[in-house]
Amino acid sequence: MSYTESWSGKINRKLLKKLHIIDVAAGREKADLVLKNATYVNVFSGELDTGDIAVAEGLIVGLGSYEGREEVDMTGKIVCPGFIDAHIHLESSLVSPAEFARAVIPHGTTTVITDPHEITNVMGTDGIDYMLCATEGLPVDTQFMIPSCVPASALDESGANLDYRDIDSFFDHPRVLGLAEMMNFPGVISADAPTVAKIIASQAHHKKIDGHAPGLSGTDLNAYIAAGVYSDHECADIDDAMQKLRLGQFIMIREGTAARNLEALMPLIQSQKYFSRCMFCTDDKHPNDLLEKGHIDYICREAINKYGADPILTVKVACHHAARYFLLNNRGAIAPGYLADFAIIDNFKDFNVQMVFKKGELYYNDGALKDFPAPAIEDYLDERAHDTFHVRHLTESDFEDVRQRGVIGMIPGEIVTTDNGYADRVDLEKDILKIAVIERHKNTHHIGLGYIQGYGLKSGAVATSISHDSHNIIVVGTNADDMAFAANYIVENHGGIVVVKDGKVLSSVVLEIAGIMSDEPLTKMNEELEAAKDAAFGLGVSRGIDPFMTLSFMALPVIPKLRITTRGVIDVETQQYV
């Protein structure tokens, strides 16, 4: 028999809690926890203050001199508010949300704002529900922005096609803050009604709308902002950022795995004129990057030590500004009434996180992480996430074609491509390989064929189900037999990455959650991923590129010049198949 708390019962429960908080703050009762002799970042005054920090009921209740049932000496350390990542796709870590939390807590992250558009492109609204379940109650608060562009382009074949009616109900969820990056800025500027309707739906619930508009300027930028888009994380240079700041947008300074903009945008942090409208984000963060560098703490360390930013201003950008922008008014500062989320560092120069508290509970202490369970996921959603491949068995004939196809030219270190003409066969001397995208969501048996130059593979094939943004199967190879074998392996294992030669698997990574994430620990995932990279390099893949990340962007038909979809090679600028 379920129990429903009465209104008066709820008020009485909250009243008792509030009275306890007041008594502790006033010094009449002992605190649950006191951080003694603390030196802490005051984001309001821009100073380092000293004193005890008293915690009760998971909240900071007082600063000054306090006694607690538990006391922890902070002498020689600096207490910062817990860090906030203003925009990230959790799926980019390739592990479950619980594993992601285990990876970032030791780096002082206590809140992330995620856009689950990767899994939503695979599972539709079930993907959003899955991520809400998978993040419930984690010691890293996971807030959501609802994907705005599924699919990213009408040229893509994804697992869903969402309009405002499909996403409207999610805006009532307490952890949903608004509409995620509006990538379809041409649709907004041209007043495309279905696109603008998504913005209106978010505004109707008094929620935020995040932007994604690299290089947009002039009247186009005016129209984009007038529609209600008040942030951007795609600024790659200071001129782009300044233009948007002057028109009222907030700037998310991105330093992730695929895109790194901190150096270019450092003048924003170094200037007290602009820094208050800036926050940090990572966008995408891959396993080796998380393990080797860290998370928001890494951005702070780089800003302070490499670029000479003021430490206290940097910490404000790392926590307080994102909290203000997203109206998360109970975090991002060390003051009475705020969540007791603390990232405790040794000093500003080294910026090593030594302890992390979440709502007054110690989760990380000098290398030791407190264990916590992964949230329970509804059976239907769990089964759905592990059954997202609907593709019939593939044979070499599916990849044999004598017609001329466009050649995608790869550029080392870039995800933009060039138009390298046409080819009708593999030519290893010219580094021309066959590339294919196989639709995997609805069993349409659509297979787009083309050629790619610059990948470097000398034998075998490489395939992955991480293929932005629709996450169909993408495979590149020197021969049709290995391409078919690799694609079938991906399907049989419900997703992943595989490197094959002569019908044998040289290395693989299984990504069984929607074909884009794994239940394995981050360390194991990174080991498998690095082994697969080595196998790909061993077959000749150019060491100037990431064998899988670079390949995953070849199917995204919104980035110039040539891309490949389930229908073939397309010129993004002319929107014509070649």
C-alpha cells in the first residue's frame, strides 16, 4: 500500500527541517558537518575569506565559528564551490551516466547540464527517459536540456523525428531546464514554423533555450537572439564571442575533446568587463581525456597556469555563472542557504582536487572515491536501449559497386572535408578507400556508398556505430568482404567499434547501450579504445587523426564539404548528392 503525504504533513516536515537549519545557523545546535579553519572562495566579493563552514541538512547554514558533530580541518587547503559543466553530451564519454559520475567527482564536478541528443537520435523520447532514469539520484546532479534537432538534418535517417509535441511534456520535469542547442539556426532565421515552435514550447514553460550558431552575425544573429536564444558554446574566436556578448548572449567557453576554444577566448576571462557572462563547458569528453586531464578542474588549471587568469574569477566562471544562467539558485557559491557542494583544492597553482563533498557528504578524499549504486532503470527502457539494431545480414555484394562516387577528402586535425572528385574503385596507392553508411534503426536496408581519401588504411576495415548524429553504422575498408564482416560484427554485438582484417577481429569495443555507450568502467573502456586505436594504426590509419572520432563525423551532413549518409555522398553546401 503506497503512502501519499498530505499537504499539512509536507509543510510540517519542511518546517521541522527549516527550524533545525535556523537553530544550527544561530549557533544553538551543533552542525552536521563543519569545515574548520577554511579558506574559501567568496564568489560575491571576489575574495578569499576564512572561517568555519557549517553544514546542516545538506546545506551551508553558516560562516564564522561553529561546532559540528563531524569536523574536518581545512588548514592549508582552498574550498571552492562544486564545479558545473554548462553543456555536455554525457554519451560522449562512452560509458553509463553512473560511470561518468565516478569519473568526474574526483575532479570536483558536482553538477552537469546535459543534452542527450546522441541517445535521442537512436531511441527517440525513450532515450530522454532512459537518461533521466540513469541519472536519478547520482552524486553529480544531472540537469537536462531537451534535444532540439532530432535528426540534425532532414538528410539524415535517425531513430526518431521529433517535433515540439514530442518534447513538450518533458519541460515539466524538475530536472529539465530548457531546450538544448538550437543547431538549426537557418530554420530559426528563416522563420521556419516547426523549428520556432520548439522554442515557443520551451518559453511557454519559462525555460531556457541554448544556442549553437558558429560564426553567425549581423541581422541573422539579431533574428536568432530575438527568437529567444540566449547562449552559445560554438565560438571559436574572440570576434565571434564579442559580437554575441554585445547582443546579450551568454558565452559557454568550450574546452573538450573534439573542440578546444579556451585559448582563443581567454580575453573574456581576463577582462572583468565580460567574464560575468561566461561559463565553462566541455561539450564532448572522451575516456582518455577524462582520465588523463580531468574535467572542469583541468580548464581552471589551464586558465590560471597557462594563460594567467585570476584564480578567483576563474573559479566563478567554473561554478557561479552557470548556476545563475540556468537559475540553479541553490548552488555555485559558499554562502548560507546554498548546497554544501565543495571542491577542495591544494592551491591555485597546481589546482589538484583533494576532497569533494556533495550536499555535505564526503564522496572523494585524496584518491578514495565513495561507492554508490547505479540508478535503477525501467525494464522497458533497459531492454529498448540494448536492442537498437535492426539490420539484415550483410554480404560483400552490399558493398560492391562499379559506379563513380564522390571522394571525401580528409584533413588531418579537422572534421571539415574537401571535395576530391570521383572514384569507382579502391586505390591504395592514392589512399582512396571505400566508405559506407548502413541505416540501422528501421531495417530500411539503405546503404550509402562512396570513397574517402586521407584515412590511410592499407588493409582490412574499420567500423563504428558512433556516427554523428544519427548513429548509423559507418565503415571504411579496403575490400568488401572485410567491410561486410565488420558491419555484421557491430550488429551482432548491439553496437561498438571494430578493427578487422581477413575476416578476423583484431580489436573491438562493445557499446551495448544504444550502440553508443558501455556498462563497463571508464578505465576498462579506455584500455579497449586505446587497443583498438593501436590496431587501426597497425593497419596503416594515419596517426595524424583519431581513427574513430574522425570517422564518426564523416556522416554528419551539416559540416562542409562532403559527407556520407545512408543515401550516398552529399555536398553539404549545395545539398546535392554527388
